[in-house]
Amino acid sequence: MPQAYGIRTTVKGSYEETIPRVTEALKQEGFGILTQIDVKDTLKKKLNVDFPKYIILGACNPPLAHKALSAETEIGLLLPCNVIVYEGTDGQTVVAAQDPDAVLGIVGSPALVSVAKDARERLVRMIESLKK
């Protein structure tokens, strides 16, 4: 189910095949991956519980991050842009990215509007490229 704070799609291909596709699609939009959290593995190690395949990618576009941090020093609390890849209950692979308009919009800073718009456009293009 789509959320008001995310941009989402279901893709063809396995979870394992999708992660490098997402990484490359992000790269094409100027994002690099700063962090990777394997939620399934972490929950197994820390809590000994089983969880479906799920990864959180912390994506950063340095010029946009610089603009955001220059406009609002503590915006780092809301960075980087998280992108998730997970295996849905129906076996399909889902990719979703946080919606910068929603995330940065909570700050209420007019200086962040153009940064959020640019980041959102890039993330929408990234998501759309995965449908091909």
C-alpha cells in the first residue's frame, strides 16, 4: 500500500537482482550509497527472529545535501534519503524511496523547498527507470 511519505513501485526481478539495479539507478541520478542496513540479517542476529528480505540504502546526493545543510544545519537529522528494497508477501520485489517533499516539508523552511523538489524529481526518475 502506497504511503504519503514514500515513492514506490513493484519491479520485475528478484530481490538479489534488484539491489544492484537500484544502486545503479541512484548513481544515474547523482546519488551514492552511504549506508546499507540488511534488516533481515540484523533482526536475526540481534533478536533471533525471522524477517523477510529487506534492505535500507542510505542514499546521498552531495550537492543537494550541501544545499540542505547550508540552509538548515540540523537537517542532517533527516538525511540521507532512505531507499528500501524488500520482498513482498506475494513474492514480488518492492522498491520505495522516502519522499523528500514530505520529509523536508516537516521543517517548514522555504530554503529547503527547491532542494526537496530537486531530490524528489531525481528519486521519481530513479523509481520510474526500474519499471523498464
